[in-house]
Amino acid sequence: MAGGPDKQMTLIRSGHIQSVVYPADSTHYGRWYGPPTSADPDEWLTTATASKGSCGGPGPKWLISRSGREKAARVTLGNRQYRPLVPAPGRYVLE
């Protein structure tokens, strides 16, 4: 696997559902991260850095550093082509 100095691979111990169900400091979380140094995943895992807790810590920082300026939230939903069908939370929630 080739990668530049800023490339990182991350393996998460839990899925996205657990991120809602468990608190961020829960022991159900864990992640391994590091540069893509090997094509063999087991070999990569032996050299990766292990971290306990949610992956939410470094994620927002990484995303913010690559994002543009903040924009104000829209006052209304939809546009001329796609108008809202019903008020939030929507019909499907009540069915």
C-alpha cells in the first residue's frame, strides 16, 4: 500500500449504531490507526496505534481542517424544484 505522510488508515471496533447507543468514553469503542505501511491487514494491525474510546475525538478536527468557511443555516427547507412535502418530522415518523 502506498501512501503519503499525511495518509492514515483507521479500523474502528464498533459500528455507527454504537456511537448513538453508548457514551463516547464507553469501553465498547476502540480504534487502531496508522499510515498504510503494508498490504497485509494483520501486519498493519501489529504496527497500528491503538486508542480506546470513540473515534469522534480526532474526526471533527480532521474534518474542520479540510472544510471551508462556515455558512449560516437556511431559514426555510427545500427550493423551487424540491419543496417540503409535510412539516418535520415527516409523515413516516407517525406511521
